[in-house]
Amino acid sequence: MPQPLASLRWPACLLLLTFAAVPLHAAEPLASWNDTAAKAAIIKFVETVTDEDSAGYVPPEDRIATFDNDGTLWTEHPMYTQLAFALDRVRTLAPQHPEWKTQQPFKAVLENDLKTLAASGKKGLLELIVATHTGITTEQFEAIVTDWFKTARHPRFKRPYTECTYLPMVELLEYLRANGFKTFIVSGGGIEFMRPMTMEVYGIPPEQVVGTTIETKFEMQDGKPVLMRLPEIDFIDDKAGKPVGINKFIGKRPIAAFGNSAGDRQMLQWTAAGTGPSLKMLVFHDDAEREYAYGPANGLPNSPFGTFPQDLMVEAKQSDWVVISMKNDWKTIFAPEKD
């Protein structure tokens, strides 16, 4: 005799209830990381500071994480992205400055003489930045930077610089924010060069970007208030300047800090000096096949971009800082190219 329809439906309903009672697990955190000690250190730290029953618990308002940008969140070779922008600006502005044909470091840029340009050092770099980044309003500069990011391509990877970000680090930013962290960029790069792209690329709003600043001045132009970018450096957010910038613009000591070079040393030292648990990590560029390998810690000549000296590796080991091997700790470097 056929069973009543209701009795036929009952096992199916019971099955649905059984599945509903099984908790759904979140996607694996840090999916682009290999299961190495570096990944384990991140997860252990986050679990500790977010566990209210843990002695190392940190309330959300104090979960501050700071990230260097060049070489930590995106590629910095064969040169810093902002330097590539400055070189393009020199070429664009050259018709207005005939004197640049014989004046260094501009002559080297126009002749594509990168050896002479490199020899000009920080002094030459600052000259280029002042000449190409000032004399216009902050709004004009933002528009120029935004347009450049739309068209400029990395010379090796042939993709926009904004797509030359490290997928494992973008995942790390997202993982930290999902666990109540507030993420900041603390970079030697220009603050107004980074701000136009950080929200779209990293999910970091412009007010959470700390960087090197140009002197600005309030003016009225044609009855409209503007901020003019003056040919003077206001603040250099690099090396010992990073803890100063953190204190000045963030107002709290981070409990997690991420860098990749000697320029980040003091930021990690400052983070380590706090009370309670902290996480200090350095991205080590040791993957010439998928990205780049450089620096004395790799047994290679020193690099003018992203210097990682041997003594930094020694300090990292002595100070319990985690060194991230791009070659061994990351499954992939970049996200798939966008259509």
C-alpha cells in the first residue's frame, strides 16, 4: 500500500535539518600562503589577540597593523613605482624646461642613462620629486596620478602597477580586518601618490595612509580655495621617520608591523617595544623566477631599492621577527591578470 505523501517527505526534511545543524566553515584564511611557519605565526597571533579568554587579548580599538608599501605590498623593482612616475613626468614636462637637456639628474632621465641617474642618489631623487610633483594643486596632482595609473605598465610584467600587488599580502590585509584590525600604510613613498589608489587596491582608505609629504599652502584662486604643492619636502616617512609618522598621524603604537627593508627596521623595533603580544614580519625577496631576488642577505649586490642588508637578517633572527620567504612561503605572487 502506498505510503502517505507526508511520510515520504519526512526523511528528506530530517536530512535537511541534519545538514542545517552542521556549522559552515569559513573559507581558508591566507589561501595563497603555503602551510609554513610564517603562515602559522600569523594565524596564531591573530587567534591570541582576538580570544577574550587569552592573556594576550587585545581589544579591537588597539588592533593596529602597519604596512610598508614598496616591496611589501607591491613590487619595487626595477625601481620604485613613484620613481617610474617621476621619470614619466620629466619626459612630459621637458618641453617646458629646455635647461633639463644639460642639467642633471634630468639629463640622465631624458637620455635614459639609468647608471648616472642611480649615481645621483637620494639628492637626485629628491630633485626629481620636487620638480615633477609640485607647483600644482593637490587636486591637479591627484588627477595626474590617477590618469598615470590607468595607462602605465610595469616593464617586466606588462600589467598595470596596481596589479603588481602581492596577493598573499592583500589576503593578509583582508584577514586582519576580518578579525577587527585597522590596517594602515606607513611608507617612505609620497602620501598623495599612494592615496588615489589604496582603497581600490588594498581596501585601505586615504586617511589610513602615512607617507612622505610635500609642503602645502592654502590659497584663493579665482575665488576658489585650493591647496598648492610647494617645492619643499615637509616630512620624510622613512627609517626613523616611520615611528614618528605613526605617532603623529595614527596616535597608537601598532601591534603588528610588516616591512621588507632596512627602511622598515625602526617601525618593527617600535612595534616590538610595546607591551603585550606583537607580530613583526619582513618580506624577503628571494624569488627571481616569479618576481625578483636582491640584496646582500641573498648573497647578491646591494640594491638601491629595498635594501635588505645581512645585519637586518641577523637582527630579525635575534629579535624573533618573522622573515617571509617569497619563494617558500607564497604559493603565488600576483593575482591573475584582469580581463
